[in-house]
Amino acid sequence: MKRRFLLLLIAAVVVVALLQLRRRGADSGAGEKRLSGQPVPVETAAVHNGLICDVGIFTGTFEPKSQFVVAPKVAGWLRKLLVDIGDTVERNQVIAILDDEEFTQQLEQAKAELEVAKANAANCATDLDIARREYERAKALREKQIASASELDVSEAEFNACQMRYKVSLAQQTQKEAALKAAEVRLSYTKVQAFWEKGDQTRVVGERFVDEGALLQVNQLIVSVLENNPLTAVVYVIEKDYPKVGTGQQALVSTDAYPGRTFAGTIVRIAPMLKESSRQARVEIEVPNPAHLLKPGMFLRAEVEFARHENATLVSLAAMVRRKDREGVFVVDEKNLKARFVPVTTGITRGEQVEVIEPQISGRVVTMGNHLLEDGSDIRLSTKQSDPQELPGFDNNSDAGSVDTGPGDSK
């Protein structure tokens, strides 16, 4: 009995719920019918012509145009370190001096060995001259049948042996001369230089890795040297923007270190591939930095203008709606107070402005209340009307501030 009573109670609750849902649906339908005959209150904005730009905004990091580390070619104690972090460095400047006592001794030894080789070569030259005369004398006596054939053979063999010893001595002299030059080069390596060919005559020390008194091994890092003018702004563009980017395009670069200030740059390199992990490509922007305000490692934002359309037909982004899978706007028929749906082909979208390419439209469009409209709906214009201002162009962006383009161009 309890189970039957419980089932009857559940059935009654379900019936009551269904009746209430049906009543609410009927009330809603009646309300919609009542509303369908009433004008829909809307707000509108004027269609206007003006400038619009397709601008890509990217983030990245400043990197030095070139960077290298200075390391010794020979091992030794670091006697003097002549530069430190932030110091300027001239091309071929000596930045560190190693202990050179061992290399000086090697140089002196090479000089002595060269002198021995020269003396040996001179001695061999004298022996060769004597052997030549003896051979010529023996040959003359043999022609006169005074000397025997064996005596001529002995003098000829001695002459040939002296020739070979003299050639060996000359080769040894050349070898010792090369050893002397090598010793001089090794001694010069104790004066560690910062060397580069291209770019500015002056650069700056970025990092120091050792202190004076350290025992350095071959190729152990001493300092890093940076070229900070110009700098390279490195950003990454997504696949959608990759076809729009090209070398030679101008960019405006800003950083949090100088609020309200921008620096002009030029795209100089674009990676020929996108990274598979991120689907992004590396883009390098060269930014002049004559005052050395910008530093490697700074976070940056870069704006690149892809396209600029003058006298474009612009509508508010709020006016764009979709009806039957078609994008368009509701154009206001102010005489009959009706909204006409016009499918449009859009171009550049920036901020709250959208470019309409086709068809040519004019007048006013609905910006608020358009979600309640259908083609031909009656409307009631609100007393509040919004007229969007012309979109700022790329060169006069209100957030751009001053633009640094080089010496004398900063504002």
C-alpha cells in the first residue's frame, strides 16, 4: 500500500509540473505575439568614411645585434683584467693579461735554437765549399792521370754528403724560424684582445665571468661583448599573420622602461619556417639605438602596419550581426522607421571599427537592439545616438607617444 501510494503521488506531481510548463509556454507565446506588433527600441550610429589600418601587435625581447665572448687561446694565470661590466671596448683592445713568464722562456729558447741552427747551417756551408774544391781538384788530377779513380770517388762522395748536410741544416734553420714565430704568437696570446670586423668601432662589456688571479684554461670565458646600436627586436608571429609580414616593413616598438615613448624600427629578417610546437615564426626588427636607451633583455611590444585604407566605409563593430549564416548590418530606414538587413563583405577590423567593402552603404545602422530585429522590423529610435569617431591612423596613434628614429629625431 505504501509503495502504491508513493507511485500515485509521484504521478500527480509530474502531471502538475507539465500543466504549469504548458501554461507558461502559452503565456510566453502570447507575450511574443504582443511584442511582435510593437516597434523595437534601438540605438544607431552613423556610417562614415575614414582611415583604417590593419595593425599587428606582437610582444618579444630585445637582443644585441651581435654578441660574442672573449676567451684565452692559452692557459695561464689571469694577471690583470682591464675591463668590467658596462665598460666600453674598442676594436682589438686588450681586455686581459695572462702570466707570460713561461711563454717568454719558450720564446728565448726558440731564439737560441734558431741561432744554433744558423751556426750549423754556416758550418755546413763551409764544409760544402771545402768538399767542392777537393772534388774539383781530384777531378782535375784524375784527368791528368795523377790521382787514382778511387780518390776521385771518395772526394765525390764527400762532396755529395756535404751537400745533403747543408740542405738538412737549411731545413732545420727554417724549422727553428717557424718555432720562433710560434713562440712569439703564443706569447702574444697572453694579451687577450676583443676582436671583431664589422659594425661600430666601440662596443660594451655585457658580462664578466672571472676575476683576477683565476687560473684560466683554454677557451674559458672571460667577458662577453655586445653591440647595442642598433638592437634587434625579436618577435614571433602566428600562422595567420605570417603572410602579411615582409622585410622592409616599418614597426613602432615600445617598452615599459619608457612609457609613452616609441622607437622606429624596420623588419630585416623573417624565419623561413614556423616552429611546429607553437606554429610561430621568428621575426627580427632592427631598431636604431644611438643613445643606448634600450637594453638587451627588455620586454617589448611591436606594432606593424600590414595595410592602410584611406576613405574606407566604416561601421561600428556593435552593428555587425548574423542572420541565416550571413554577416551583415541593419540599415535604418528613418522615413518608415524600419530596419533593413543588408549582408556585407567586411575588410579590416580594428578596435570598434569595421570596414565594409561591399555593398556601398550610407546613413545609420543599428548598434543596440539589433539582436531582436529581423529584416523589415519596426523600430523606435532612442534619443541616444552614437557617432563613432574616425579610427586613429597608424602614425598618429594616441597611445604611441613620441617616436625615436635616430639622432635628433626623438620628441
